[in-house]
Amino acid sequence: MKIFEYMGKYDYEQLVLCHDEQSGLKAIICIHDTTLGPALGGTRMWTYDSEDAAIEDALRLARGMTYKNAAAGLNLGGGKTVVIGDPKKDKSEALFRALGRYIQGLNGRYITAEDVGTTVEDMDIIREETKYVTGVSPAFGSSGNPSPVTAYGVYKGMKAASKVAFGEDSLKGKVVAVQGVGHVAYNLCKHLHAEGAKLIVTDINQANVDRAVQEFGAEAVSPDKIYDVDCDIFSPCALGAIINDETIERLTCKVVAGAANNQLKEEKHGEMLEQKGIIYAPDYVINAGGVINVADELYGYNRDRAMKRVETIYDNMLKVFEIAKRDGIPSYKAADRMAEERIAAMRKTRSTFLVNGQSILSHR
Ligand SMILES: NC(=O)c1ccc[n+]([C@@H]2O[C@H](COP(=O)([O-])OP(=O)(O)OC[C@H]3O[C@@H](n4cnc5c(N)ncnc54)[C@H](O)[C@@H]3O)[C@@H](O)[C@H]2O)c1
Ligand SMILES: CC(C)C[C@H](N)C(=O)O
């Protein structure tokens, strides 16, 4: 891949390749944009087919965090780490400590947390080497696993999208098709079940499906059937790029609202949902609960404050739909506009002259 060409196209700041022979660490830390503050984004551990694929994923995910953090109103930029390896086989204390030292070396320009393939326990190990890590165990006064909080935010965002699609935000009696019932979606299903929604679930992990069937009376379907079921809301909570040419045709829902990152395969798929009359809740707006929660650690974690902020996902989502209506654009573009406008405004503000990094008033 032509790395500098790609970095130029989307205005990336920094890409760091980290290597530690002893522990087997091969990681990529990407910082996309720090206009709003230090870059915060999780560490993903995954078996990539090629080094190019890993670098591309780090770049794409880091930029996504810039938009997510900006749209959520956080004073944080966007970054992400990708560790090349199998989370089931290749994890070790040495590997995460080596990564922690690389993160410490960035001196606060980048702060990490969990993402696919990493856990609270991994963050606890990273913490041994750096203070620039969040999503650490509650025993350290931190916020712990972000997934239940992400789920709560998705639930709130789904209600906002339903208000626009159905004229009311109650999910009672609504049929919700959930793709992937892992950490986030299990907790999402709890909220949906409690409100009286009917659940149709799928997962490639049978144990996760069985749990949802037993606990929430969900109907189970095979992974390839989830796009075809009769439902009001489709909730992608597994993979990215699942809204594409092939799946849009099959969807019967009125709303797409789920936790997965990068749900649209390409931007045109956001337009296609719009043309089909499906309300799309932009992924990085609806799934910001986790990052909002871990970001609160930077102020000394307070659960009530964090949850109040997660509640704002409901209004934020309505704001996105309002911008879409006002400007006659699809919701995914409206979300980008909201994030970009905030970054642009703050970039302008930041150009104010400061003496030695201090306000000039403090020198009087
Ligand atoms: N965990 C968070 O706080 C958080 C925050 C923001 C975004 N996300 C995103 O939400 C999604 C889910 O995150 P998670 O933490 O619950 O991950 P997870 O790995 O716990 O859950 C994902 C589930 O999807 C299943 N799955 C994988 N491929 C599938 C397929 N083809 N069909 C059906 N099911 C499949 C997996 O078996 C697993 O049970 C991811 O895309 C993640 O990037 C998570
Ligand atoms: C900082 C993390 C909790 C971020 C999370 N993995 C996300 O994609 O939003």
C-alpha cells in the first residue's frame, strides 16, 4: 500500500510500527488527529492476512475514533493500535508490557483501551508500563469492561432512531434482529428484552446463541439467514462491512442500529439505505458509550457522570437526523458533518496565541 499517499488523503498525523523480537510483538499504533486532544482508541488483536491489511485496519480504525470522539463531544483525538496475532494463542504478559512501553514512549499523545481481541486483564498488564491506558480493572479505580456501557448507549441510540422511524421510542413489541450476541449485544439484548422487544439472534458461537435463547426467549437463526428475517430493526453487533450491495436488498427492517464499527462497506451503502427508506443510526455515534466511559477515567472515574454522558447518545442521534433532514443528506454524512464541524471550529480556536503554552492573561 502507498502509506504516505493514504495518510495524505485523510490527513493522518503519525504511524508507529512496534517490534519486540523476544515477546513476538508486532504492533501498529496509528494517531489520526489530535486537534481535540490526545488520541484515544482501543487495541485490536487479530490475525491479519498480511501486514498491509493490518496497517490499513489501524489507519481506518484510528480515523473512525477521531470521528467517534468528536461526535461524542469528547476532548479527545482519534487513534488505534493493532496487534498482529491470535488473541487465543499469542497473548503473553511480555507482549502487552512491550506494547505498554511503546505507548509510554508516545508520552500521552495516544491513550489505549480494549477493542476486539483484548480484555480488561490485558489493559491491567499494559498499565504496569504506562499511565496512558484506560478500561483498566475497577480495583485500580478504573471503569473496567466497556461493553455493558457501549450496550446501554446502543440501546438509547436505537430508541432515538425508532422515534424517527416509528414516531415513538418505545421498543415494546418491536422485532429486533441481532447479528452477533457477544459482549456488547448480550447486554443490549438484556435492555431490549426488559422493554418487551422480541429478539431474533444469530452468532457463529453456538454458546452465545443458546444463552440468548434461554435468558431472553430469543428466536435463533443461522448466520446466513439474519438478513432475511422479518423485523423492525436490524442490529449489527459483530462485524464491519455487513451493509453492502448484497445485504441491503435482503433487509426488511425500517431501522439499522447496532454496535459494530464500520458497518457500511462503502459510503454509497449509506445512500442506498436512505433510498430504501431505512433509518441508519451511524455506527460511531451509537456505539460511543464505551469510549465515553473509559474517557471518564482521565478525570478520575465517576460512574454516574459517565452514564449521564452516555445518555446523551439519544439526543446526539436525534441531532444527526435533524442535520440530515436540514441539509438533505443521508444520516452517515450528517454524522461526519457534525464531527468535522466541531474539529474545524476547535482547530480555529486553538490558533489563539499562547505564551509558553499559557494564556496571556496568566502573565498579567
Ligand atoms: N466492546 C465495546 O465496548 C465496543 C465499543 C464500540 C464498538 N464495538 C464493536 O461492536 C462489535 C461487537 O463487539 P463485542 O465487544 O461485543 O465483540 P465480541 O467479539 O464479544 O462479539 C462479537 C460476536 O459476533 C460473533 N460473530 C462473529 N462473526 C459473526 C458472523 N459472521 N455472524 C454472526 N456472528 C458473528 C462472535 O462470535 C461474537 O459472539 C465489534 O464490531 C466492535 O468493534 C465494541
Ligand atoms: C476505547 C474503546 C472502549 C473503544 C472501543 N473499542 C470502540 O471501538 O469504540
